[in-house]
Amino acid sequence: MGIFSKIFNIDTKSSNRIILTILGIKIKFFRPGYKNQASEFINYQGDITQIPKATGGLRKVQLANLKMLCIFDKLCKENGIEYWLDYGNLLGAVRHKGFIPWDDDVDLSLMRKDGEKLYNLFKDGIPGYEDLYLEYNNNGRNKCLLKLKHKKLCNIALDLFMMDLYYKKTTPEEKEALNKLIRYLYNRPIDKITRPFYLGNPKRILNRMAKTYEKYIMKGNIANPTTEPSVVCYLDYPHSHIHRVYDWEDIYPLKEIEYEGLKFPCPNNSEKILELVYGNYMKLRGDCYPRHASSQPNPETEKTLNEFISDLADKM
């Protein structure tokens, strides 16, 4: 990737959007049909929890992601790694007991130490799971998250958001101040200017974020989990959500929640987490469309999907 492509790029390979990137800033144009699809959900008149499940190609994508989640869950249990459903998938679990009908990926959270442990676990590959790999990914933007991906299914992935411990419990006033500081640190002018030179280099992004976190957030203090400090979703991913600081007791101890007829870990207080992230999470938002995968996979992709989810056929 040349320096020019880091500064200016047009992506026409996205399944639902054409993406223009200028200096790290993305401008997205929807392909025909997606806005109409979103409007159909927004205008749904029945009980929001009873919206029918996805069908066809999109459902197959969901089932492939579900199988990835089952494999991930198994590996985490075998290796003493804690994680939990988060964001759209936590919302889907609480509101729909499974995937949001138009969702097409999986969002999970875990503490940074567990993320690093997981990364090292996958570094040389895991016998029996040769088609799966874990990478630090920034999607061509000034962000970095772990992604568990499938070599033959490019739009199937688990997004793993790493959380950090703060050095103490926080009051409501301290949370508000910390949330503002985090938003400022992500949007600093110097970072926007240098952003194109970090694209495609997740390690540099991680190192820069770690230094910023230690200097401006921790300020030389040491996190001690035995004191049950606040949990911080920091700069690794530039969420638009206002709240990035959570009370320990809202996350821990982890519970289990039903998701597509199975059980997966969730925060101790899922409803509060969802309120902080989405506000009224029982109200539909405007982004009711698949974000990553096409609802009509091409024949070759669909064949691979069918093979991958063959043992989940009873869920279709």
C-alpha cells in the first residue's frame, strides 16, 4: 500500500457501501436497496421483540458467525479466558434472544490481558482450526481491535474489543470527566494530522494508544483488580458512544444469557450497559441493515457457507 492510497482511497468491494477515504476520514455511500430495507424495519408496527429472524443468505452469514462464536467460546473455556457479548450482540440477546434480524457480525469484549493471551494462543495456529486466524485489525482507520476471521469466508468475523482497568472506582462526576478526556484524546488534532501514517500498521497504533493511556489516563497509577476499579473502553476503537467508563459490578461477575438457543457470557448488569450505550435500547435506530455482509452471497461463497454451517442446519 503506497502513501497515496493511505491518504486517498476508494473502496468498492464492500458488500453494501462504496467508501471514500480521505486522510483517514471515511465517507460512505450506500448501494441501492439498503435504505429501503432500513425503512421497512423502522416502520415495523408490531412488538419489536417479535421481528422475524433473518432469512436466506443473511441468515447463513449469521449462522456462520454463530459457529465461530461457539468455537471461540470453547477455546476460551479451555484456556481460562473471560469474554462477554457486547454492543449489538448483547442488544440482540436481550431484545431478540439472538441476532438482531439485520445484524451480520459478532461483537465481544474482554480484558486486555485476556486479549493478549488469546493473540499468543493463535500466533502459530491452533490444530484443528487451521481456517481460523486472529489478527490486530484497523480496517484502514485510526483504530485497532482484535478480529477472529475465517480464511475462506471474508465477511465472517468476531470483533473483540479490549477493555482496560482504571486505577480506582469512579464517581458519576469522575466518569463524566473521564469520558470527556477519552473523547478528546481520540480526537486530538495531532493524531488527526498523523493518522494517514499509522494506517495499515496496527502495532504502531496500539503502541501509541498504550503510551497515551498511561500518560493521560493512569498518570503513573497501577490498576489493581482486587479493588474492583472502573472498567474503561479506551482508544482502541473510536466508538461514537458517550459512555466509555463502567462500574466493575456492572460487568462482574459475568452471567450467562440465551443467544440463538445457546448460552454465552454477558455482563452482570446487561440492561444498564445497554442503556449507557444506546439509551432506549427498545427503540429501533436508523441503521437497520447488514453492515458487512451481502444478504445475497455469490455462489462460491454460499457453497462454503453451507459447508461451514452444515451442523447448524436445524437452526435455519
